[in-house]
Amino acid sequence: MPKVVYSDSKGLVQEAGAGFGFVTGTVADKVGLHLYQEEVTLTNDINGDVIGKLSKKLPENCIILQASITTSSVGTGSCELRYHTAAQSLSAAAAGTVIVGVDATTSIPNSDLNTADLGKTVVDVTPRDVTNKIYLHVAANGGATTLSPKVVVSVLYAGKGEPEAI
């Protein structure tokens, strides 16, 4: 699915990628609100490990306005969304800051995502100031994951720059 961008100078345009962006100025400036969405297949792994990584990183000096994870294909186990300034390896002990999940303490509902519930969503709307480029990853929390569930990660952020391929 192509990315759709609303630009002051060009109106509604399509670009390579996925998601939807609001851009002020010219499309080349890429300043404004950006929605980054990606479906991630989770690995079967133990509690506390990285079980999914996103293919792009967010730009430096952005503000995360909202983040969510939604089960798109069921499995077992629970997970949370984290970010870190360094790339994390699959099956490694999860590091970084929890932004969606019970350990974020402000998620709605205040829980991790149970991957056994199709369409279940956990969201957090606490703004987070990001100074460095950050990598997003999904970590098992509350038990091992099995059956390779899939989740859709959505991050709405303000700033200059599109997510950058890793």
C-alpha cells in the first residue's frame, strides 16, 4: 500500500512506503506530523527477550505523540513496545524504554498486549521527547510467545523527517 501525504504545496499525494503524513512547506521538507505503521511477525521466544523489530528508525528530535500495538494474527503470550538508541537483536534481552505496555504505566488499558486476542489494542498517549534517532522493537513480557503472532505497530510523531530504513 502506498504512503499518502498531505502537503500544503501539493495537496494529497502518494509516495513509496506506508502510512499517512501531514507535511508543512514542500514535500521535501518533511516537517509535520507523521504516522509510521508496520506489521511485525513475532518470534517464538521467552519472557524479557526481543521478539520483533521494526524495519525503520525514527528521526532525532521528534516527539512521539501516540503509540499502539494491535494483534493482527493470533498466537500466545504477551508483549510490549520499546524504543532504544541502539538496534536490538532478536532473542536478546530487551533493553530501552517501554512506551506501550504495563511497564509504561500510562497505557490504555494498563496492560501488555495479549497476542491471543485478535484485534486487541494497547495504546499510550504520553508524549515522549526523542533526542536521538531511535529503534523500535517488541519484547515478550508476561510469558513466552508461541505460534508466531503478528502485531501492527503504529507511532504518531511530530518532527522533521520520515522514518529511516535500517
